[in-house]
Amino acid sequence: FTGYSNVLQLKETNFTRLCKSKSMMTVNDSFPGPVIRIHRGDLVYVNVHNQDDFGVTIHWHGVKQTRNPWSDGPDHITQCRIQPGTNFTYKVIFGEDQEGTLWWHAHSDWTRASVHGAIVILPAEGTTYPFPKPDGEHLVVIGSWFSGDLNKEFEEFFSNQTFESLLDDNAFTINGEPGDLVPCGRETTDRYLVDYGKTYLLRIVNAVVNVELFFAISEHNLTIVGTDGTYTKPKVISYIMIAPGQTMDVLITTNQSLGHYYMGARRFTTFSENVSFDNMTATAILQYRGNYTPPVVPSFPTNLPTFHDSESGLGFLPLLRSLATPEHPVNVPLNITTRMFITASINLINYTHEGTEISHLGGSLNNITFMDPSSSVLLAYYRHISGVYTTDFPDYPPSFYNFTGDMHTRPMSVVGTKVRVFNYNESVEIVFQGTNLQGQASDHPMHLHGYTFYVVGMGYGVFNNETDPKSFNLVDPSERNTITIPKNGWVALRFLANNPGVWLWHCHIDRHLIWGMDTTFIVKNGETPETSMLPPPAYMPSCAVQSPI
Ligand code: C2O
Ligand code: CU
């Protein structure tokens, strides 16, 4: 291990996009925030100073944090917020096999919209990529731009319980810039300068808050070589679909005529076709160096699918395969000891808040709408404090698996802080079933903290427990930390529960997450939490000061 120390300063900074200025929470005054660039096997310390007026936590998305949930970051799950004027040091422990691109982001309310950055994990010294060394590399961090004050709007949203009408992104950005096609964008569009006849590695991060994205480059094919900090078999394609939370490493060859080419990112949605969204495209420019007259307008990627193109969007999902070589082996569990079926849906919840009965849309997993505890699940588990969570997250037997009825009516879900407990080395298979209600149907990119998992199967309609497992890929399934449950479909994944700790599982569409489409896994090892994981750091942010929400 080599030690790296980084300091992240959280504070308000002024930015102007779409011809309008606003102040927002940023890290080190930059949007997106700074890149953490390390080699495989490195250990990283990050000291976060909160000079903003909003409490916040930071999550290292996709980093396994072996036996160290204390530094994982999700608010109310593994820690309480770093309050204004205080600081906290994260010890970021990568899995030994993690290499490629990951990212970090704030994990409190919607603060991650402006507080995020990439993590680049280069091959360990003395080793190299499983593909010819690229001539250069470039980050493509795709983000959301909200014209208003997001944190304020978020608080209003909660106090009014207007759960169905939260503001949408006003634009998407590539490396912080919305690009040529939006008002006042042209001056600052992100550019990547390349030479003819070379190969470049693009590390793409979908850091937007609520939306799956298409990404393409005019006239250039993409060769996908990695995703979520793992390598894949090379896959040549004209566009990618990338869910919030996912990263994708792609190679491009600069073999087109000298010129300027747009890279474009735009929304992909399976949400009701009747809903029209702003079909905005964020652009950046791939610019060849050399002697030529630059075009007035770069060429547009005609290979970029339109936002309702489900065939291109969902068709992309099953394409990726693990590299599966001796250097980058597949460790998919073969003898499953624990099978779970988890339904993901948007339905109605009702509960009493300050004496009034409230009913609104909620997200749920197995019909449980997760309620954040006021303290932290990890702290309660470690210190044997009762009353913070219960361990009765339901397992549904396959016989429950019948969603052929009329889904127009919205069932009520139960609100609770229900977690699922696993024993060490349980060999787990989870089938996620989208049970979306008609009119509310959409994809759900599910993300597991503390692990990667193998995506062994995927399909549409209702999972069939007799026939579908026969087609599972146990040879070179894609290894991920975030995978989309396709609209009205299912996805099956496997992992070995070998990382003791407390780990959040959630839809990475933040709108669904704050609606309660999440749960928590506790992985034990032996009788006491004290012996199964690293001890807490000397200073953890106090859970006594609570956020207003
Ligand atoms: Cu990208 Cu719970 O995280
Ligand atoms: Cu979702």
C-alpha cells in the first residue's frame, strides 16, 4: 500500500450556466470536483472540510471498502453528516482487483448534483492494461445542471410533500459544460484535442441525478473495454447507454478526416411514452490537431439514439461481458446458498406525520419503503443500540412472483427501517423484478455499496423460476456495482457476501432513492461486529445534530 492524502474543501462557489449565475456547493471550487488518480492497490486518505452551510457526507462509489464501512459515506446508513465547520477523514480501501474508473460523490439528499468527481485507478506499477496502451486519455464526467438552488428546493419539496413534482434537470453537462446547443454554452464547451491516427481512452462517468443517458461521438465508434472499475471483453459499438452511477471506459481511434466532432450525451427514458421531456443534448468537441479550416459547426452524432428509443437503450443492457482471463478472473458464485427475490416499484405510501395522515408516491423494495433512521445503522449495529432498525426485510418466495394482475391500482407499501442480515460467505443470488405500475413504469439502476456483483441474467416480463435460470451466464457475466432493472423486466445477479459491514442497496435515480427505493444489508462475520470489521476512526461526525429533514 502507498498512502495518498487528499483534501476536499466543500464550499459555496458561483457558477454561470445557461446565461444565469447561482451559488452552489462545490469541492475545491470546481464542477465537477477534483479527480483522484491512483494505482491499483493504493490506499487513499481524504480529509473533507465542510465550509458550506449544509451538512454532507461523501461516498466512494464502487470502492469495496473492505471491512471498513465507516468510510463508505451514505448519510444515516454508515455515518451522520459532516456538519458545517467540521471535518472528517475517510480511509478509502479499494478491492485488490479494482482497476479502471470509479467516482466519488456526496451522499446526502441531492448534494451529489454538484459534489462529485472521478476516481481513476491505473494498473499497478509494473503491470499494464489488458489492451494496447492508449496514446492519451480523457475524462468525460456527465452531470446535471439545475438553474435553481437545489438544496433549498429539496427542503421545500420535503416540507410540502410535493413528491410528484420535483424539478427536473435544466441541462446536462460534460465536464461541467452543457456545450454548444444551449444558450450561452458555446464559449466554454469542453474540448478534447487529439492527433490523427491514435487511440485514446475515454473514462465516462454518469454523474447525473435522475437520468439514464445515451452517449456517442460523431463518426467514431466506441470500443468498450471496462465498466464500474472492472475490465470487459472489447465491444465495438456506435453508442453507449449508461445509467446514473455507472462508469464506462471506451477506446476511440482517431481515423476520420481532420475536423471537429461532437460528443453528445442525452437522456434515455423508458418512462411513459406520453411524457415529453426536454430532448436536450449536452455536447463536447473532439477536435483534431492539424492544418485545416475548422468547420463552423462540428458534425453531430447521428448515431446518438433519441430519448424514447427503448430498443437502443434496453438493447444495450445485456451486451457487456467480463474479460475473464487469468489476470482478470471471474469469481461468480456457483453454489448458491441464499436466493432472494426483490420487487422494485413506485407505489403509494401512507403514514402519520405530526398528527396528519399523509399519502403520496413512494419507492419500495419488496413493498417496503425504506425510512432513514435518525442515527446511523452502522453505529447502532456496532454499538448494539436497539430501536434504530429492524432485521425483518422480507424474502419473497418465488410463489409470490405473480404480477400478471392489473397493476393500474397502486398498492400501499409499508414504511420502515428494515434491513437484511447475511452471514459471512453466503453465496447470494438476487432476482430483481420491476413491478412498475402502468403509467409509472421506468428503469431502476440498482447500486450495491461495498461489493461488485455478477449480472448472470436479464429479461422482460415476469421472471420465470423454472426456465430463466437455464439461460444464466456463469462463464463471463458482466461485473458491476450498478445495473439497470429494465422497465417491466428483471435482472439476476450473484455475489459472495465476503465483505462484513453495513451496506446500502438502492436505486441510483435519486428521486427514487429519496422516495424510499433502498434497503440495507448487514454482513456479519462471527458473533460480534467488533471482530468482523475495522474499528471506527477516532472521530466520527456526531449524530446528535440532525439535518432539518
Ligand atoms: Cu453512487 Cu449510494 O451511491
Ligand atoms: Cu428507480
